[in-house]
Amino acid sequence: MDTHKREKHQKGWTRREILTAGGALALGLASCDEHTRSINQHIRTKSISIKVPMQTSIKSTALADRPVTLAFTGDVMFGRTVNSHLLATSPDDPFPFTHTTAFLHAFDLTIGNLECVISRLGTPVDKPRPFILHGDPRAYRRLMHAGFDVVSVANNHSGDYGKEAFVDEIMTLPEHGITPVGGGRNKHEAHAPVFKTVRNTTVGFLAYDEIAPYYFAATDTTPGHAWLNEENVRRDVPLARKEANFVIVFMHWGTEYITTFNAHQRHLARVAIDSGADLVVGAHPHVIEPYEYYRGKPIIYSLGNFVFDYMDADVVRRGNILTLTLNKEHLLNWKLIPTYIGKWGEPILLFSPPS
């Protein structure tokens, strides 16, 4: 575990506090409300001005009362040509997070969808070879140094090398300071919420997949991911609600390369919010899908790709980082930060952070 992770776990400090103490720039997030521009406008944005909200200085505000910041990325895929390029880089190279590590480290918690399996164990499952997404274990250190705290393993590629590799992955991630959500050695573990407490705010995370193969869903006695259906959401979300100030549900759903959400996605998102979720965010389509509000709660249907290859269309290269600022049960503001994928699958921010 590297220095910032040790300090964070031993002292309860966050990356933001450590950076602030070292004189690094504090990054503010502009608010987003129901009159915010549409997703299509975000996609066309080439630069974004980051505004620092008015706030009391740290010296005059109790540390425990400071808001908590989160960043969500879309699909992080270490297979195919991304994996080949990773193996060609030196061990201390940050690839594929070359252009995003400093940005992600500014947040108290960073969360992403791990759209592959990382392990030396197992063998490929029965799929067409280009659609088996498998990464070398060197990817663990890249994720750790990029600042990821939680990754969803509830997706249709977590089982691409079988259950032995999947279990190896979910057991190895915590050794690098990263908590998997949406998967486990049995159904109970796969559906258990993950809680992260930063200062006075506890955030609860749940993650689900509804994309085939169904046989990789966890059972009472076999490992796998949390399967997405209405019954499971109605059971799990209230349990997370009892322990958390703010509950976020990460959905793996929708139709690949379709830039609009469907009625089924909307129904499941509303079930999650009716059950107690404060925010729903999605992945899988590999393109950005719109957002909307239900009962005042945001639903971001798809963040698109973050680390990916096979970019034969510009829309596949584009993604969003969802940023949030919370204080207990209150969502103070949120924003979508556009990204663009470079030659080797590495995400690039479509704005220049202030220097």
C-alpha cells in the first residue's frame, strides 16, 4: 500500500486533506441543477471552467463538517490492446491514467466500473475471443496509484476467465486498498453494500449487473456478481439505507452503443430510488446516455467509456466523470466532466485544470 493509502486508512485522512496540507490546489465543483445543459451539450464541450464555491475557510470550520467529494468513472477495461500497451510500459508508468491521476486524487473517494477480470488464474470462458476482457495483475498497482477506492465488479466481463479468476480478483483488490462492490464468494457477499465513511458522512454503495451470462450471477453457494432485478433492489437498498447517510446504486444495464436509455432502465432506477437510493449511475452501453431526475434524485444512465479500446467511432471515445459533493444526506452539487480516449485507450480530460 502506498503512502497516501496508509495515511488515509490509519489516520482517517483523505487524499484531499493530504493534498491541502501539502499546499496543493483544492478543486471545487460547480453545482448542477435541473436546468443544467443536456448531455449532448456536455459532449460538445471542449473546455470547462471549474468554479470554487463560496465556503468558510478550513481554519474556521470543524474538519468533521467539511463536505465529502466523490468521482465516478465509466468503464475501466484492461484487456486486449490496453493490456498489451500496459505490459510494454515500465512498472512505474501510470498508464492508462497518465492524464487523469492528478485529477482523481483530488477527491475523497474515487469509484469506477472494472470492465474486465484481472488475474493469472482461470481459463477463457466460451465467448468470441475479442469479447473476453482479461488484464494482467500489474493493473492492480495502476488502479491503486490512480486513486481508485471502490470498483464495481458487477458486469458481464468479470467472469470472462471463470469463477476461480473472479474470486482471485475480489480477494486481491483489497490488498491494493481497493474495495470491490457487487460481487462475492456467494450471493450474500455479492449483494452486501459497501460503506465508506469520510469525516461525518457515510456513503453506501451497491452494484448490479443484468447483462448475460446469467450463469455468472452469485448463488447461495457459488461466487459471482449481484444480479439486477426488482426483487433484489427492493431487498438490498433499504438495508444500505439503515447504515448510510447517502446511498448510491451502480447499474450495469442498457444496450451497447445506444445513446438513449430505455423504459426498463428507467423503471429499475425508479425502483432503486423508491427503495431509498439517493443517486443511480450506470455503465455498459460504452457511450454516454442522458441523465434525468426522479423525486429530486439524479439518474445518470451511462457514463460511457473511461479506459477502452476498439474505438472505431468518435462516440465511443467520449465519456464522463461524475463528480459529487456531499454532506451527510445532502447532495450539495454534482457535475459531469467530459473525457476523450487517446491512442492507447488512455482517458484525457477535456478541460485544463487551473495551474
